Amino acid sequence: MKQKKDIKKVLIIGSGPIIIGQACEFDYSGTQACKALRKLGYEIVLVNSNPATIMTDPEIADATYIEPLNINRLEQIIAKERPDALLPNLGGQSGLNLCSELSKAGILDKYNVEVIGVQVDAIERGEDRIEFKKTMDSLGIEMARSEVAYSVDEALAIADKLGYPVVLRPAYTMGGTGGGICENKAKLIEIGTNGLRLSPIHQILVEKCIAGWKEIEYEVMRDHKGNVITVCNMENLDPVGIHTGDSVVVAPSQTLTDHEYQMLRTAALDIITELGIEGGCNCQFALKPDSYDYAVIEVNPRVSRSSALASKATGYPIAKVATKIAIGYTLDEITNDVTGKTCACFEPALDYIVVK
């Protein structure tokens, strides 16, 4: 393989420490990305505030900065290293948030840094609750009834309208941080106050609770030519209401009919296409057990903890493929390093079951 994009130096943002054990999937993905890019001849600048990772080992990147993950320090590093491109979607929520902040502050334009792998507007449409709802409405994809609030009083008024219980989902946070199910006003005030504080844009989605529905995930990939595939689908053994990170997950799903599988697969591929993501994306759905009613819960326009599971479950190296897509390769041009024979446009077929 030869270099595709007219770039020589790539800045990769690591996820930093969040909760012990929570960010290991981003270390796994980020290390794969660094190795893939260096093998293709790119120079790698890595920034991560967590020294206890494989990706911060000296041989992984050409230049490694163990520094606080904020835009002031990142601007200093960009000014010194002058990278041609920024790859933000392998550093979890931290990478996406920082990319968005750098763009809004004009720093990326100032130093002529190209964002690869995911566009800034796709981050906003995937993470900002208002933009996300608009995007889903344009696709005709259902969501649970919800409204956005910027204060606890607004959230209380919305909850009264929707009826308790409700779910609070802060914008631009990871792993359900700051959110939760509220059965009454007291709980909403407690969770809402914390969620507004933790959201970088002080925005929370107040959503009618659909706890008890099945929770289904799809890991999907797309290249810049619009080719899309499903790498893997997964089913949470616990229903909606138990966070994915705390649930037992099985791949492939075990209780879906073919109609249900194809219905949700089509929705996932439509979402990644509409968002214009180049690389990997995780789509989470709620499916009503006794009907074909479904709602999209959220979309992560980045590698996630589910990506690591899907990679290991299928033998499809998601982070490596996503990285090569980010620099301009198409799915049919990428060989699957695990099989050594098939190309990345082939959807893995599992004749076994994997449980996390």
C-alpha cells in the first residue's frame, strides 16, 4: 500500500484516564492506528494524558506527549509539531470533544490542520442532542419522545409533559456519564444538575423511558466513496435501562428475526451514510419485544468499547481499517490483516457465539 492523502504528519489524540479500566478499548484502537499509519510511512504525533497505556510506549509513535488534554496544550503541540492532519475518533469522547473545541476556536484553520476520519459537523450531529434528533427525523428513524433542556427547570417541565419515568442524557459525555433514569422530581433535580454540569455545552436530553425494550447494537463501516458494511451486530442480555458497559453482550444477536435484523441493519447503514462518517461507527437501538417498533438510542461516530468487542469477535480489525479509510483508502483496497485473504468490504459471517 502507498500513502493516499497528501499528508505526512498525523496528530492522534488518546482518551486519557477516565475510570480505571474504562478507556482500555481506546488504547487498543489507538495503538492499532499508530502501527497502521507508521507502516504506511506517516509520521505520528501522539497526545495522551495517561502514561499507563501501550500507545504511549516510546516505539509506538514518532513523538509522544503525555500532557493535559485541553485545547491550550494541544495548540502548543500543534504549533510546535505542525501536523498536516488530526485523527480524533480513536480517542473516545475526549478526542471528539477536543476536535470540536479546536475547530470552534479556529485553531485547526490557523495551523491548516485537516480533520480526517470524521468531519466536525458529523461530530456535532452525532453528539449534540438537537442536531442528532434533526438528523434522525430527516431519515424517518424513530426516537423515543424527547426534548432538550438547558436548565433543571426546563427539564422538570418536559418531564411533567412526557410523564415519569424519564431518562436524562447529557450531550458530549461518554459511557452514560451524568445521565440516568429519573422516577420522580427529586431524582431529576439530582441527576439533571449533575448532567448539566458535566455536559460541555450544558445540554441534556429528557427522554421518555423505554426501559425493558431489547438493546441491540450495530458496528458499521463506511469509506469516502459511500461503500458501507456491517461488521457485527450485538445484543445486550440486559434490556434498555442497564447501561451497555454494565451489560452482558452477545454477538451475533440471538433473538432477532431476520426481518428485525435487516430493519435495524438498514437503519444503521442509513445513519452512517447521512452523517458522512469515514471509518467506524456504533449505532445503538431499542427494540420493543412484542412488535416491530424500534428507536435509535444513540450513535457514536468513533470507535467505542463495542468496536473492541466486535473486532475480537469477528476477526475484523476495525481500528486498522478505520485508520486506512481515514487517509483515503476504500474498503475494497484494504486487505484484512487477520485473514490475510479477504478484503475489508466482506462482511464477517459468524458461525459461533461470543459473549462479553
